[in-house]
Amino acid sequence: MSDNVGLSTPRGSGTSGYVQRNLAQLKPRDRAAPYNTKDLDSLKHWQRQPDKEILEHDRKREVEVKVFELRDQLEDEGVDEEEIDERCDALRKELQAKMNKGGRDAGPRKPLKAHQVHELADAKIKESERLRNALKISNDYEEGSHWRRQEERLRKAMERDSPAKNERD
């Protein structure tokens, strides 16, 4: 073996003598800050906005699923094809009218799954809005603004006191 790496001879070791790099070894991390301290605006909370087209597509898909279920049920019952089309069109129009009106099913909502990111984002925005309304937080509220106002008041008080102090000296 070259460069004193590995076994001097693979004889009797039960191996071929081939040397591999240790990929499991942990490398030391950089000691730098995990975020840029100069750009504090990037640290603010950013709410992910849902894609309206995807939400609309999912609502339309729910309507079509219910229409298809009705069609399947009527076909199993042996109803005439024209009657099936009429009933399906009537149900579709009724469900689309409910959807356009903004009303959802009065029944309990199913919990959202992790892959429904747009629905989750929409639900989170609505929840935040309800909470903001319940706590009477204004729309233009900026996080940490209370502390800035308090610092400004303190700074003004210090400025008022400093000229008076200079006059005494």
C-alpha cells in the first residue's frame, strides 16, 4: 500500500485491501453567525400566500367528484342516460352556486393533510385574521413598534435633560 494507508498486506485480513474514504465523518462547522445580522428585515415573519388558482381548482374538483358519485349511483340503479345527465347538471349547478356564494358545507371540515399546502396557508391566514380581530390588533401594526416608540420617548427625555444639565455646569 502506498502512503502508509490501509493494511500493509491484505493477507489473512478477510478483505481485499481496498481503502475507502469515511463518508460518515462529521466535518467541523463554520463559526459564522447562522444568519445575516445586518439584514434584520429578512428575519421578519413572512406568511406564505396560497395560490388562488390551485384553491379554485380543488373546489371545482370537489364539485365534480360529488357529481361523479351521483352519476355512478344512478347508473347502478339503472336510470336512463338522459335522466342521469339532467340530474348531474342540476347538482353541478347547485354546487357551483354554493361555491360562488362562498358557502361551504355546513358539516364539520375534515382536517387538512400536510400535502395540502395551499389549503393550509389559506386556513392559517384566516386563523391569523380571526385572532387579530379578536385581540383588536390594527392592520398596520408592525412587530416591535412598541419598543421603538418607548426608545424614542426615552431619547427625547434624555435630550431635554442634557441641555438643562449643560446650563448648570
